[in-house]
Amino acid sequence: MAAVAESATPVLIVGGGPVGLAVAVELGWRGVPCLLIEQGDGTIADAKMFATGIRTVEFCRRWGFAEKVKDWGFPRDFPFDNVFVTTLIGHELGRIRLPTLAETRPPACSPEQHAHCPQFVFDPLLAEAARGFPCVTLRYRCRLESFREERDGVVADLHDLATDRHEPVRARYLVACDGFASTVRKTLGFEMSGRPVINRSANIMFRTANLAAIHDKGNAGRYVLIGAQGPWASLVPADGLTRWRLMVHGRADWDADSLDPREAVRRAAGRDFDFDILNVGNWTRRRMVADRYGRGRVFLAGDAVHVMPPNGGLGMNTGVGDAVDLGWKLAALHQGWGGQHLLDSYEAERRSVGVRACDEAVRNLERFSIKADYSHVIEDSAEGAATRAEIGRRLATVNRMAWDNPLNTHLGYRYDDSPICVPDGTPPPEPEDARVYTQTSHPGCRAPHAWLADGRSTLDLFGRNFTLLRFGRNAPDAAPLEAAAAARRMKLDVVMLDEPAIAELYERKLVLVRPDGHVAWRGDALPADALGLVDRVRGARAARVPN
Ligand SMILES: Cc1cc2nc3c(=O)[nH]c(=O)nc-3n(C[C@H](O)[C@H](O)[C@H](O)COP(=O)(O)OP(=O)(O)OC[C@H]3O[C@@H](n4cnc5c(N)ncnc54)[C@H](O)[C@@H]3O)c2cc1C
């Protein structure tokens, strides 16, 4: 086994799943050199993820490829209804009607909309975007074997699996996006707490020429298969043409290897038909969050720190949010204007978001498998019909929270405990319905979207730097804050908006928005200590500034 000379990179990203790739894109977009290593070759056999949430699509808009995520070839007239059935040719219990791509419009609170973009499309789009930045290097078939922390960085032992050579790489920061089994998390000794096994499942990818031709339920975004023991599987379209995924649920003690995949597909259809099995993958449904998200110069993101039931499609979307939060902070440190406490805010902000997503995913799982007496559900009898009507109505009602555009779940997370956001003493909105999202400039929240007169979204104003929005021609002078930012080499864009409806939406005359689009501070006048405010939001000090 040969060794090669040590090389160096500002940021080493371990893991080329969607979250590692998102970190690479975010850093590349900010011009920060980084090296991403992935032990696999980039092939995705099991399309785990389909539901690309609205916030993720907003990030893709900033990165420049939202259109590709929304419109990659999935048929635009394919309905996304959730249909509850005994089999495809059997009884229909209930239905949540959801629009086709052609019918879907962005909600009033966003310039974007959620997308159906499976991982076998989404990951390559991220990789393509990352490769487009000259400062980003992606290396496949390269594994992190170990690392050691030093005072000013990390030295990693990389194993090139193609050549079988080991290479030491020195990095100022290590970002571990190495999934649930994370080597890095284990090396750091961080525990995951929660429920290690909720149940076991199998994903069966199969291909058939025209599934809709063998049944009478019409195309749908999800068929939930219900038997005498309750919901046992769900069937979703992968490409809207020939590829489908059947997800079979077992109990916690189920041996998924005992599953006959062909028999399961036939059982779901209720009849035999021509199809080819493309892949079978077993996985465990968990709900776990790491106790720590980082230490020193090593940070973790994505499934390495939170795993949750896929119900509602929140896992990857939460990980992409981690990537964006970490990305601008690493860039600030790399560019020299980030303060010594800035990276501490990563765990303070993102861990509670991971817990929130896990809790919502578990609620979605409970919605999927509501407690009821299913024993008559497949019977052709009056009792069977009554059972189906009752269960169908309940399933359709509660599952709207998971799949009918739950905007508050995706957009309503906020950074209440952040040391770098400045609270103003007002309570944030607390909607009880996952689908109700109230835009607000409350510190720590996502800054609101509104269309500008020139056709851009307010969200298009944010990203590269901090942005101070001044509302109205008579808005307070921003010069003291500009001077303070310049003194700290923190780039600040000042934007005057003379649009009364947007001023009302933003609630204050001055709103300071971070590079990730979250509100750092708001007020009707600048604080007397503008330098203190700048130092707070760039993570140079933990002290509070007066609002
Ligand atoms: C059935 C199912 C459906 C899902 N559907 C959705 C959905 O619709 N929406 C959603 O948001 N989420 C969904 N999820 C969750 C989503 O798939 C995960 O949250 C997401 O894949 C996590 O991405 P990641 O990059 O953090 O980790 P992973 O995807 O696990 O990637 C980690 C990568 O790190 C690499 N790696 C590990 N160790 C090393 C090492 N030492 N050196 C180099 N490389 C290494 C691995 O090879 C792997 O490629 C679903 C999950 C499942 C199981």
C-alpha cells in the first residue's frame, strides 16, 4: 500500500450524498475552495428521496438550477394524488387530491414551489453544479479512514480505493456528511439519542411499461396499500413513466430479507403483470439526533446528526438546511470576517431544527398508520364498505398534514436560541397547523418573500453578503452600520425599498438579513452601538446589544 505527500484544502467534506454535495455547492458559490470525498462511485441504486421541499428549491434558485429541479422530465400532467387502496385493482378508501406539476403554482409566501425530484436526479444536479465551481473538487471512490485534530486544523487519512493509496490531507475545517453510520461522529464520541429502531422496511424499485393500464385508479403520486392489518406499503412513481418504488413496512423485528419482492409487487397491484425488479434495499426507520453537531474544527451535517422516518420527506431537506447554515459561516471564517463564536452558532441553530423535523416526521408516521380496526377493510360486505369509508376519511384528513404542502414545516423553522440573532422581545408566530405559515421578520426567522416591482423576489436580494433593508425614503440612515461593517471587513449590501406593502410585511423600518436569508436583527432605528451589532451577528461576541 503506497503513501503520497500531504496536500491541503481549507474545507474537507466527507460524504457525497445530497448533504455533502449541498455543502460543496454552497461553498463553491461563495468561492471557498473545498475537497469533497465520497467512497462510492456516485451511482444511486435506491432512489430514497423524492420530495424536494420548497426551502430546498429556494436554495437551488440561489444556486441557479431551481428550474432543472422542478422540471427534469417528470410528466407535467401526472397527478400527485395520495390514494388509499386495498390494491390497485381493489377498493379505494380515500383520496387527497393534489395538483399536477402543470397546475402547481408557488404559494404567496415563496417564489418557488416544492418539487418531485428523486435522488437519482437531484444528486447529479448538485454534483454538476459543484463541478461548475473551479474551487470545488469532487473525488469519488475515496474514503476517509481516520483523522486527527490539531490546533489549527485537521489531518485526514484518505484512502483512494481505485489505486489503494493513502494520502494525508490537511484541512482547516472538516465537514462530515457521512450519513447515519458516520465514522467522524463515532471518532468524536458523539452519541445519537432517540429511537434506534421504529420498524424495518424494504424499498423495491421496479420497471413496468404502463402501470396505469392495469388498474382503474389513475396515475397518482402515492398509493397507500391497506390490508386487514392496516397500511402495509406505499407505491410512488420514480420517473412518472416506467419506474416505480414500492416501500414495504415491517415490524421492528421483521427480517426484511425474507420478503419476496415480486410477490409484494403483485400483492400491491392485486394481480399479476409484466415488470422487472431493478433494486431491493432494506432500511431501518429511526428517530435519532446527535447530542453534538461539532467540536473545534469538525462539524457534522445531514443524516450524520439526525435520522427520521421518511414520512413527509424531511430528512434530506433538513440536511440541506444544515449545509446552507454551515456554508456561509465557513465562508465568513475563510474570508476573515467571521468572529470566533460564529461556528458555535451552528449547533445552537440547527440542532433544534433537527429535533423539530424528527418530531414532525414521527407525527407523519402516526398519520400514515392511524389506529383503527382494519380487520374488515378488504371484505366485500356492508361492514367492509363502512370500515373503508370511515378509515379512508380519517386517513385522507390527517395525511394532508404530511403531503399537502405543509409550508410551516418547511419554511417556519427559526433560530430562537441563536447567539448571533438579536431578539427584539416580541413573540414569534406559532401556527398549529403544519400547512399554515405566517411570514415574519421576527429575528431568527426566514426573511419574507414578496415580489419586487422589477420582477425579482426579495429573496433574490440575499445570499452573497449581509443585507440591510431600509423601508421608505425616510428610513433611518444606514451609514453607522455601513461604517461598522466596513471596519470589520464584513460586506454589507444596503437596499432601499419604497414599496409600502413590502414595508408592512417586514414590520420594521430596518431589517438586517444574513447571507442564508434569515433575519439577524430588526428595528425602527439603529442601535447606538452599531459596531456591537456587527460584532454580534458575525459571531465575534456573545453580548446582547440594545435593540
Ligand atoms: C425510503 C426513504 C425515503 C426518503 N425520502 C425522502 C424525501 O422524500 N425527502 C427527504 O428530504 N428525505 C428523504 N429521505 C431521507 C434522505 O434520503 C436522507 O436524509 C439523505 O439521504 C441524507 O443525506 P446525507 O448526505 O446526509 O447522507 P447519505 O445520503 O447517507 O450520504 C452519506 C454519504 O457518505 C458516504 N460516506 C460515508 N462514510 C464515508 C467515508 N468514511 N469516506 C467517504 N465517504 C463516506 C456514503 O457513501 C454516502 O454516499 C428518505 C429516506 C429513505 C430511507
